[in-house]
Amino acid sequence: MKTAVIVFPGVNCEHDVVHAIEALGGEADLVWHRETDLSDFDGVILPGGFAHGDALRTGAIARFAPAMDEVIRLAGESRPILGICNGWQMLCESRLLPGAHIANRDMSFICKFVDVEVMDTNSVLTRSAEVGQRLRIPLNSYQGNWVDPTHSGRIVLRYINDPNGSQRQAAAVTNAEGNVVGVMPHPERGTDELLGSIDGNILLESFLHSLVPA
Amino acid sequence: MTTTQEPVHRLLGMTDDEYQSVIRILGRDPRPAELAMYSVMWSEHCSYKSSRAHLGRFPTEAPWVVVGPGENAGVVDIGDGWLAALRIESHNHPSFVEPYQGAATGVGGILRDVFTMGARPIALWDQIRFGPLTEPMNRYLFKGVVSGIAGYGNAVGVPTVGGEVEFDDCYSGNPLVNVMCLGILQREQLVLGTAGVPGSIAVLLGKATGRDGIGGASVLASSSFDDESQSKRPSVQVGDPFEEKKLIEACLELYKKGLVVGVQDLGAAGLSCAISEPAGRAGVGMDVDLDAVHTRESGMTAPELLMSESQERMMAFVDPTQVDEVLAVADKWEIDSAVVGEVKKGGTLSIKHNGETVAELPAASLADDAPLYDREAVRPEWIDSLWQTESKIEITNEATTLLELLADPAIGSSAWIHEQYDHMLFLNTVVGPGSDASLLRIKGTEKGLAVSTDGNGRLCYLNPRHGSQRLVYEAALNVAITGARPLAIVDNLNFGNPENPEVMWQFKETVDGISEAAEALDIPVVGGNVSFYNETEGLDIHPTPVVGLLGLADPMPKSPPRLNRAGAGMEIWEVGPAASSSQAGSALQRVIGNALSGRPTEPNPETARKVIELALDMAHNVPVLHDISDGGAAVAIAEICIASGVGADVVLNNPFSEDPHRFLAVFAPGKFDLSGDLARRLGTVGGDHLIINRKSIDLSEVLSTWRDAIPEALTG
């Protein structure tokens, strides 16, 4: 079973995501954003970073990449799609998830460990976790403040202490079916005791367990 | 270009004598483009004309040095086929004129220096210095610089894992912004800044050339500031981290595919430097066609094209059969590229614009024939009177004094700064910002790389020789505390006006000091940077050398010492010589007394070696090791208590002494044998109060005072 990690010019977490997936026994390939066929893959991760330098709006240009047409198609086939940080912003721009992201409440970039609580386990990011479980993983964003005028997003992770003003303290949101998830903190950065936490493992394991053969 | 009757060469920052040298070399008057090239290449910033005579004293050789000073970055062997590339640079003058872009382009420039060598940049460190935050202008500069570092570093995708900040009156009107970068590479990917053999093709990669940063090196960084400085804003370069990110990935792919003979980045002096230095190093010439350079505005003149410091550009020298492949890689990463020249036999650079020859000169003359000044150096008389009148602060209550120190923005928490920087990318940051040294793992190996950057303008003002020695010893001890053996030094020498003999004396003393300490510890200096003219309205900054020191832990300790690993019942020990009562140059003098005087305690090479060896041994066995520096043992213990969330009860003689060669060790009783006169037990960990000499403070007050130091200072 294989995950596509899509590389847009300007993203920077692609190697970290592959490293974390492989450390958990999964298989992940880097796929250039101009790729037009993802049918060999069982799931997709859109990694964090600054695709197209955040020009216009975060994720606004990435949304038009050929690979995103495939991501939308696979999402429609119920395959697991995970957007981390900038990847979540792309999922919002692609209308796979509701809402949009604006600058953090305090108008500054935030890079630090945050505590989140699992709110809902019916998603490809949280199915191996338990409701109420607390996890410590690093946040790393300037535009992490999620707003959703439709109130249709289902929150699967919530910040314990609101760091950025995100609506309903949402740290991760899924669609109705639970197969498309956007998460602002970086699970791949919480996968090694030496680096301060292994709480991200349960989230990435959830994703890997959600993969079914294409 | 002339707006007054002043001759053009003087407007370009060139003296009359230097202009005569150009005429001698060419055998005729220079054409405008030639004069432009000599003016930037012979600027203080590019030619090191005031410092070069002294820099040869640095020890630069060791069996593990692969590339020493003179290339774009130093490179050392870290074993098993891996190399590390490191470099430090300043962007002081641009950061004063435009703090966000000045700091941002400083980050961009240092990254290019490192990936020019074939390395992937894996981490950045920033050393920033400002006037006191009580002044609105200093708050504006401080916030602008931090945003610029964050804005560029985060977006370009290289973590900023540490650094240091200092506030002092002498940096009001002349902030210092230094940045260090570390990269790693496999030995076979090493690339040098050579133009290769005749027939090689010069391909210019990256952002289009514009009129930004024209004369940035010669106009901005090579003269002092006055009322006119703000009018120099057009000389500041503008950064684009997205272009740089694509350029990094494109270059790394070119190296991996073996498609380049040599590479040179376009930094200070732009195209002038990127064609002349590689040609000079290879002993070849080059034909260059300026019409081929991709530009973002029309009508640029030849001097403008040659002097522009537009960012995010690289010059690759390529075998003629591989040009198409190189252009295809550039195309994939969506960066612009242009074939601009061809390497020729002989040593002549021949440059055409609009079909006409605009420059024809010996390539090597731009570097090799640069002026060299042995400027007058005089020991200042005021040093003796400062030494004889040490201002002593009377301590009546250690607890109150400690809180005053912790509330200082240079001593309190750096979280306001480092939480704006991505410091975790690449999953290597084992020990990150807010510690003595950063420790990065190298995935797939047992190795760890540690870096400490240290400067102390106040100590160096009172004694540049001993002050700079102490920087080397402190940085070496800091990396040893993580379990890493010191391997290489890069230094950034920030000084005032070199035409002032007292500044020149400070500079010479500093070079000697760093050299002596580096020799004592057998650490080569593999690169550096000199920034002169840090002077505004005739006031020079303190001599401020910054030492960046790389260490190798092989193997890395299984659980490296950390500040947050202290637990109730553990003992706190001080290792190193017992503290004297000297307060010369200390944080205590600055924060409490607003003074700077006295004769700082002399470092001792033998003691330095002993404590470093002891720290290296303890790093594999002890949960907490912490250097004693600003604010002395009292502040160091407070930092351990804050990080570990537990109190302590200690007895300290001279609790705020900053004497050298000392560190703290915290461990369970009997876990490590520290008998002998080089160590002493200070007390124990436990409770929810920090008690120093029976004066007690609630830990929550220690924490909030320390945490709010910068935010409080920024409220004005």
C-alpha cells in the first residue's frame, strides 16, 4: 500500500513526512505536482510548507496543479487524503474541506509544541485514537487561524489552549465521510522521543490503517 | 551617475590612489563598466583590504579540514563519507536601513554560500544586537529584524535552531545582524567556485536581475552612517524566499546528477564577483554577453548589470555537452536560466553589452590586486583607567537581584524570538533554541552536530584579546556539554571604523585572541567575515567578534543532557575554577549598575581543556549540564529550575560571577564522581521555591519574570 506525498514548489515538509511514514512501516513516494495520474496510490498526503511562496493566498495556486485534479478524484473514491498545515490550506482552496485560513490572532508565526484533544475518531487521522485523548505535537504556521462561515466542518482535534484564534479551537477538521482531513500541527514532527514527542505516531498510524488496496 | 562635481570613482567609494592602481593595471583610463567592477570588488566588504593583512594569523589547518577560508564556505570531514559546510556572515548595515529586508537577505545570502558548496543547508543561527528596547527606534529595528529572519527562513524551508541576542547602548543606530548556516553533504557532491577549463559555459540561474542593491557592498557596507543613510534605502536588496527555495532544490539536483564543474553564488558585487572569482581561481578568462542576462526591467546599463545585487541568483559552470540538461533541470524547478558566457584560455574577462565591448580586464586583478592596508593601530589609553575603576554592585538580597536579571530581555526567555522561527523542520533538532548549544542529529548515522555561537561586546571592549579568547573557550565548552568535540570555527568580526587606530588595535587584538584560543584547543578557523564601519555619527560599536563553533558527537549521547531533566533529590554541582568576585563586563554591571568597567578575569587554556574533557565525559552520563555565562550561576540554576518545573536550594559564593570555564551539572547523588578541587556541590533540586543563600522566591514568580522579559520590554 502506497501513499503519494505531493511536492509543490515551495513546500518543505515532504521529506519529513516520508521519513515518519517509513519509520512506521508505511510506504510513501514523492510525487511532483505536475503528475496527472495517481491511480497507483492508495492515499495522498499534502505536506506543509509554502507552496508557490504563499502568493495570492495560501494554497490558492497549488489548487490548480494537475495533481490536485487527481486528489479530488481520489477523495471522491473515499481514499484517505491528509493535508498538513499548508496542505490543509490547499484542501480548503480545493473545496474538499470547508472554510479558509487567515493570519494567526497575534499576527506572528508560531513554532512550538501545543496540546490537542481528540474530539472525534471517525476520520482517517484519528481512527486509532480515543475521544478525549490528549496529544502533544508541534504547531508551525503563520496562517493557522481557521474560519468556517458554513459551520459544516467536523472537528477531530481541538487545541487545549487556543494559540491562534482558530474557530472552535479547531486543530484538525474532516469532511462528512471522514476520508479527507486537514490538520494544522505537524504529526510528522511528533514521531521521535529524541525530538520531544511520539504523540504524532497515533495520527499517522490511523492514516496508514485507513489505506485499502486501490 | 554623477549628481555633483565629485569624480565618479569617489562616488563609488574608491580613493584617488586606488583609482590610480586601476589605471596602472589597465594601462589606460577605465571604462565605466570596468570602474564599476573594480569599485565593488575592491570595496572593504569584498576585498577585506583593511583586515586581510591580519587574517593570515588564524590557524586554518587540521587533518579534517577539506576546504578552508577563501571559498564560499568552510568544509570539514565528519566521517563515514559525510562533510559539513559552514559559514557566517553579517548584514548589519542593510538591516539598519531596512530591517526586514536587510535581515531577510542576510539569511538568503548565507544559504547560497553553503549550498554553493554542494551541501543541503540544514540549520541557521542568528546573532542579533540592538540598542536598549526602551527606545522606540530600537524596538522597530528588533521587531523588523526578527520578522525578516522568520519571513525568509521559514518560507525558504531551513530551520533557525538557535542564536543569541544582546542589547547595549553602543548598538543604538548600528544594530548587528549576523547569521550562520550549516549544511551537510556526501563527499562526492562537493563543488567548488571554479570556472573550470576553457570551453566551459557560464549559466546564470535564478531570479531576473534588477536595479535593487546596486552598490550594496561598496556603498552601504563599506562606510559609516550619518544623516544621509536613509537615502541609501535603494541600495538594500529585496529577498524572495520562494525563488531561493526553488534555486536550492534545482542546484541540489544539478549536483546529484553531476552536471556542474563549478558554482559561484551572486552576493555582494553581484555578477562582477560571480564571473571574476571563479575565473581567477581557475586561472582562466571568460567572454560574457550582458545582453543574455535575464532582467526584470529594461534599459539597465552595463555598470548596473555588473553591480546589481539582486538576490536568489547563482552562476553555474557547465560542460558544453551538458548545457541542455542543466537548462531542463532549471525548467523543472520553474527558475529562469540564461547562457551568459564561455570560459576562455588566458586570463582576460571580456564583457559585451549591446554588441560593444564594455570591459576587458585581467580577471584575477579584481581579487589579487585589490588594495591592502596595514592601518595604524593604537592601544586606547582609556582601557587602563577602566581597568583600575571597577564599578561594584553591592548585593543585599540575591533573590531580588536574580529577578532583576531575569527580567532583562537579553537574559530572560528568548521564546518571543525563537517561536517565530521554524526550528524543527527536517526532524533533526535534538536540542534547540534556548540552550547552550544546538544539537542536530544526522539521520541514518550515530552522529550529532552541535553548534554554539557566542559574542560578548562588553567583555571585548574591556579586553579584546582575553574577551575573544573567552568566546572560543565558551563556545567549545557549550558544544562539549552536548557531547560534541569541537571541530571548526567560523568568526564574524564586527568592528567600528578601521581608519580609527583604536578600532584597528581592537581588531588586531581580537584576531590574536581568537587565534591563540583556537590553537590552544586545536580547532581550525575555516572561514569568517569582517564587518567594519559599524559606526554612526562618529560613535563606534564595542568590538564584537562572534564565534560560531561546530562540534561533532560521534556517537551522539543516547539521551543528551537537557535543561528540563532535573528532578527532585538530584544534586547541583559547579564544575570549573571557583568564581572570583570580579564583576567586570558582567550582566550584573549592565542591568543593575548601567556600568562597564574593571578588568575581566583572564581565561586559562589549561583549565579550558580540562573542563571541556570533563564535560565531554559527563555528557554521556549526566541528565543536565549547563554553561555558566550571563548572570552567573544564579541565572543558570534558575534556567534549569524553570525548564524542569522544580525548585532548588543552593549556597553560592559570588552568585552572579561570569568567570570563565564553569558549568553546572545536575545528577542523582553518587551518579558521577566529581571529587577534586575542580568541582563543588552547590545544593539540591526539589520543592517549588528557588532558594539562594537562604533567600527564597516562588518558582512561579521566577518563571513569569523570565518568560515576560521581552514582551514586557516591547510594551515600551
